Amino acid sequence: MKYFIFTIAVVLLTGCATHKTNSIDFVTSMPWKSRLERDIVYHTVDGMDLKLDIHLPDAWMAGPPWWGDHGLGKRPVFFYIHGGGFVVDDKESRQLRILPFIARDWIVVNINYRLSHEAKAPAAVADCLKALDWVFENAEKYQIDTDRIVVSGDSAGGHLALLTGMLMEGDSLCGGKYVVDKTNRVAAIINWFGSTDFSLQDPYQRSVYKTPHDWFDPNDDYEELIYSLSPVNYVRSGGVPVLTIHGTIDPAVPFNQAELLHEKLRNAGVMEKLVSIPDKKHGNFSVEERVMIFKETIAFLNRCNPAIKL
């Protein structure tokens, strides 16, 4: 029954990908019950309030939620970071993408961060890490199991998800503009076609797809920027498991970026899975492909269980 509901949610996600009405209203009108706390301020910087939404499950489906609850009543968390090339979109635009995890009785945290016209790199990374701090700090209030937090995102959000999950205390970004002050270990990263190595973008891609270069401060050292903001440079032994979904003819983020990341992960002994979608571009996946992707997601997260003592 639960798997059937999950599959229906995936189909709805795909079929409503261009839904023009308020997607929060659409999600909260679904037959499963969840309570939405909207626009919670998780951090204030330079007078700007950064906000997130949290979807809290009801005990609607019989039995424990997928991934279990250890008998403690605590829930896993799906922490989502929207895409948009660092220049557009917000958490409202990705409500339908989080639908399958709400349907599976997870807590879902969906965040905003500063875009390039509001602050240059590495501000978005710092914001995502602050939002993750908020999740850990509010774990008791929301009955969050901090051993079962999955970070995910699409496109620019996939890149930010990788950095959010891979960075550790002491890592320095953009010539010391930001230094990570703590390590919040997450259970897994799900990267939907996010950049992994900015040095692999050729001049054509830089001219047609202006991002991430609009995100970069022109006063900063370019080589330092692309090195310190490329997730491939934070692969290390004992790292967080990574699942990547990527189209093989993606013109915005070339498929070889995903291949390079996963080669490095394998060489470092990190649990990983690259789900390649043949002859598809930047996320234009079919219903059948999305159902397959979420089956792969379930299998991968279940594989993570022994390694992270779930």
C-alpha cells in the first residue's frame, strides 16, 4: 500500500511539473495528511530573513514509516535545495518534487537561500549550512532523527546539496571568505544533475549558460573560486554516500561531471550510485524514468542503512 502511494506521488510529480497554481496548496490538498509550517526564519544576514518550510507527517499510513523509526517515534528528514542556476526560483517552485517524500511519511524541509543578485558566492553555500544547523538545533522539537537526514537538490540545488553534505569543519571557500565552523554529518546526498567540477565547463557553456559565473564575484580569484566551489575536491575516505541522477546529453551540466565525481567516490571507497538517464537533457525525464529513479532512490537509501546504523 505504501509503495503504491509513493508511486502515485511520483506520477503526480511528473504530470503536474508545469502546474500553474500555487503548488503548496496543491501539495497540502493531497489525500495523505501532513502539517505545513511555512516561512520559518532560519537565519538573518545583512537584514535579510532566510526562510524554510517544514512538512510534518501525520500517522496516516499503517505501520512505521519507510526507513523505520527505531521504536522512538523519530522521523527521517528530506532536506531539499531548489535549483535555478543560482539566479532564479525559490522553495515554492519545488513543492511537487518533494511530494513523494511527504507521501512516504518523512519530515520534509524545503529552503530558500540568497541568489546571485542578493549575494555572491559562497553566500548560498553558507545559507544551506545554516539551514542544516537549524534542522539539528530543532531536532528535539520536531522529533527529527539526526542520523537519518538526507540532503537533496536539483541543478544548482544539486551542487549545493553536494557541498552541504560533503563540507567539514575547517574547509575554506573562496579564499577564506567562508570557513565551515562545524560538521553536521548527514546520512546521504541525492544529487539531481548538479555541477561537480566547474573547471569542466567549456567556453561555449560559459557563454550560453551564464551560471554559475553570474554567482561568482568578479573581484575574486577565478581559479580559487572554481576549485573551492567544486564538490569533487571534497571527496574523502569515509564520506557521505552519494546518489546522482543525470541525463547523458545534459547541455547545461555535462554528464562527464557526474562520471568524474563518482569515479572519485569509488576510488575513495565511498558508497555511491550514478543513475544515468540515456538521451535526456537537464531533467526532462518521463513518468517511467521518474518512477525508476525513485525505485533506485529507495534501494540506495536502504543500502545506506548498515553503514550509518539506521
